[in-house]
Amino acid sequence: MSVTEAITNRIKYMEKGKPFSRALFAQVGSRTSVDKALSRLVQLGRLERIVRGVYMRPKFNKYVGKNVRPSPTTVMQVITKSNGETIQIHGSEAVRRLGLSTQMQMQPVYYTSGSTRVLKVGNAVVRLVHVSSDRLQHAGTRVGMVLTALHYIGKEGLSTQVISKVTDGLTREELVQLRACRMPQWMRSTLTSVTDARVASSATPTCPH
């Protein structure tokens, strides 16, 4: 079976309009042969190339009269996942979701364990900003969102009122996880003073790297 045939047999079961990385077919053949096969399938109209290394099965929307395009954030998630990167929402978006700000991002920005760069998807862009692993703890969870918000607020903006508001939606177990994370002393002292009563009876686990 050729590389093109092998890829064709797999993609026919994949959801239309859902992007995937070229790396998905790394075991099918060499990178060159996979690239050639994907290019051939694009020419045949069976696949659509979104950005370099990311493809999808075309999905036509009859209401707009053209193929559906995935959001830039969705494409970013495919790329960073294939690279093994850890992604965390930006602090400005975290404080908005936690009710401390109403300001929307002009363009999507995320923290990453990878390099700082801009990903272009058509006319849209997503910015990725490299940060230390301390800011990526519990990425993708409510604990991670609160932690990145606290870093963004900073020492000067942090208060007992702010701590109370951003931790109000956390369970006691999540508070324990948050307090166990690596963080600056100024953050820990304020966090501890506000949340001591809620976690007094809990055991504190180690925060994963």
C-alpha cells in the first residue's frame, strides 16, 4: 500500500473541518513521502491545507457558500500539541474571565513553554509568548487560570480583596493545589492569609512541574 493510499484510508474516517497535524502520519512513511502524499490529496481536493503542516478534510457550509475554516486558536492548539508544548491562557484573559476586567484581547495571546512567535492563519494571528514553567503550572485548569491571573496582576495590584474574588470559585481541593504551586513570596503570603481558613483541614499535595 502506498503512503497516499494509507493516508487516504485514515482521513476518510476523520471529522470534516477538524484540523490535524502532519505529525499524525509520522509512522506511515518518511517525512518527504508524507508531505508529497498530503500535497497530492490537497490537489485532488480531498484535503485542505490551513497552514504549514496543518490540514483538514474540507467542510462546505451551504449558508455562506464556502468551506468552513477553523479558528486560529484551534489551529494553534493543533500545532503546539504536536510540538509537545504546554499552553496557558494569557494573564489579561484570565483576569477578564475571573471578573476583574472587562477588557477583551485585540488578538488571541497565550503563554507557552515553546518559543515566542506569531502564528498566522489566513488574515488572523495568534501570539505565543514564552514564559517560565512557574506560570504554566496546572495549565488548562481553574487553578492554572487563577495562578496566571495573580502573576499578571502583580505585587502592586494584589490585595486580600483580589485574592478573595479570584479564588471564590475554587473548591477547597483546588485551593490546596494552588497554594502548593511554586510562586513568589509576595504572592504566597497574601494568598495564605486569605485562604488559611478554607484549607486548614486539607493535606497539601505537591504541585506537578
